[in-house]
Amino acid sequence: MENVEFQHILMAFGLTLFAGLATGIGSAMAFFAKRTNTKFLSLSLGFSAGVMIYVSFVEIFFKAKDSLTEAYGVVSGTWATVLSFLGGIALIALIDRFIPSAENPHEVEKIEDMTEEKRKKSTHLMRMGLFTALAIAIHNFPEGLATFTAALTDPNLGVAIAVAIAIHNIPEGIAVSVPVYYATGSRRKAFRLSFLSGLAEPVGALVGYLILMPFLSPTLFGIIFAGVAGIMVFISLDELLPAAQKYGEHHLSIYGLIAGMAVMAISLLLFL
């Protein structure tokens, strides 16, 4: 039994690491593509949002509610679930609120937008890249905790969330690496900074494991899971869909959203 639990923990960490390091894919795209593939990014971001929204409302929220109603009864448990869900939204909204919009990792960056005039302002670009990396690290911390908690409870659910967050991290990698690369001329520096910002995700998982695991009861699990659902819904509505539409492919982002929901629904039905 202990060995199985250890394997689950190891898998949860692995999925969180995979999701976080997807920022490196964004860096690679920025370095080896002359133009941003807006159709691919728009579809992918919409897909990621669809997965997150569907799984939050259909699976995670109700698993949290089951745990909390078992602990507190139907009325108090439902209230606790809703308050925890809204608490998750408040937490990620607060984090987002304190990040300056100029350095926000979800402000759309395109490779071809880096004109010669912009490239000459190397100090500003370097500052933008560093602040974006810091902003992404702060954002990725609760995302890492979300992925880890989900994977620990249900590995299949963890895989779906990890893939959705990995897709969401690709444009974040572009947002870090493009300004740093044009400020320094070094692909290595830009990739390293992007890579390090993604490591905040497994750090979030590690902190969650060290602090929360000893106290992980059905009640705490329910509160965390409802909060995770809130975080993921906020990320989808405030970041993923607006970013997808800013890339100029409105309909593709919606098609991606529906496809993400459909794929998530089918994958959950297969494991009934």
C-alpha cells in the first residue's frame, strides 16, 4: 500500500513538472519560428480552457462537495464548497491584481512584433522579461498545487489538468523569452529564465506536499479541491480565452473550447 501511495506521489510530481516545463516549448517556438502561429495558439488555448472549465464544474467541484457534505452535512457542506470555490477565485485574482499589466504574462507577445525600435530598448526589454518571469513564477505556484492535488487524488484527472496547464504555459514561455532574447541576444539566457519560471509549478507541488500532506483529511481535501476548481475557472475566463482571442482567431478559440470540453467529457466517461 505504501509503495502504491509513493508511486502516486511520484506521478503527481512528474505531471506537475511536465506542466511547468512546458514554458520551454514556448521558448523554443519563439526562437525557431519567424512568425507566431496564431491559429495553433488560439485553438490550443481555447482547448485548454475547455478542459479546465469542464473538469472544474463537472468533476472537481462535485468531488469537493461530496467530501465536505460527508463531513458537515448537506447544507453546511454545500456552503463550504461554494465558499472554498469563491476563495480559490479570490486568491488567484489577488495574485493577478498585484502584477503590473505591462509585465503580465498573459499580455500577448508575438515574435514578429519585436521591431528594431523595440530591440534597441534593451534595458526595458530585459526588465519586462524579468518581471514576466517573476509574474509567471507567482502564477504557477497555485497551478502546481492544483495539478499535484488533482493527480494525487485521481491520476486520470491529474493527466488531463497537467496537459491543459502545459498548453496554457506555452505562450507564457514566449512572453518571457522573446523580450529577454532581444535584450541580450542570448537564446541560452532567455531559455534559462523561461525554464526557471516554469519550475515554480513543481515548487508549488512540493510545498503542498510538505505542508498539507500530514494534515490531508477529507475536509481539507474538499476545501483544497473546491479552491482548485475556482483557480482553474478564473484562469480560463480571465487569461486563456482572452489571450486566445487577442491572437486574432476568435472562432478557433471557441472551437478549441468546445473540443476541450468534448475530449474531457469522453475521457471521464471512459473511466466510469
